[in-house]
Amino acid sequence: MIPKVTLWVLMGLGILFSVLFYVGGSEGSLEVAGDFLDIPYFTNLFLTWNYILVVLVVLITLGVVVWEFTKTYKVDKKKAMNGLYVVLGAVVLVLVCWFLGSPEELKIIGYEGTDNVGGMAQLTDACIYLTYILVLATLVAMVWGIIYTKKLSK
């Protein structure tokens, strides 16, 4: 019962914050390349909610990985180590994406802050590279799954 209620509460908050962001009015406008763009009033609330969700996903994922590893390690050490290799592979992938990223300044029209240089710029690049790699891996897995399934059905 608790997971179901938690899911509904999180989804309800997500919908509420999204609606507030899109229809909650604006703080003013910003001139970008001759056009005036509205600045939504609830931008910080919306971004903070997304950050909270990302942190929750990471913490829950790490918790489940540690729980499954300890549970499996008691029964079958070899199988537990195979699961650990997958986690280590993911960590290596994240590190490779981090080092592919550039700490050079990102030119953003209308932005004059300091969050577009250094570590934040490198983190942004790393997330973009990681997203590309994971989308590509998903597509490859889908195609391979279809081919493998058709091969088994013959």
C-alpha cells in the first residue's frame, strides 16, 4: 500500500509542478535575438523538483544494487560478482563520458551567469554523451531482441 500511495503522491506533485510551470504566469520577459521570451514564474520550483527526482532515482537505484548484491553474495558469489561487473561497467561509462566533456564556456544567448563554465559545463557535456550512448544501446538491444526472438521462434 505504501509504494502505491508514494507513487501517486510523487506523480501528483509532478503534475502540479508541471501545470504551475506552464500556466502559472511569468516573471517578465527576456530579449533573445530580437524576440521576447516569457520567463515562467515557477521555473526554480520546477527545476528543484526535477533535481529531487534525479537524486531519489540515484539513491534508490544504488540502494537496490547494494541490497541485491549482498543478498546474492550470500547464496552465489559468482553470480553476485557478475552483477557487480555490470555496476562497475556503468561507473566506467559515466567516467568516460565525464572525461569526454569539456569545461570550456558554453555560449548561451541571454545568460550571463557562471554555471556554464568549468565543472557544470563538463557535467552537461557528460550527460549529453551518456544520453546518446544509452539511447543507442537501447536501440541496439531492441533490434537484437527482435532478431534473437525471431531466430528462437524458427
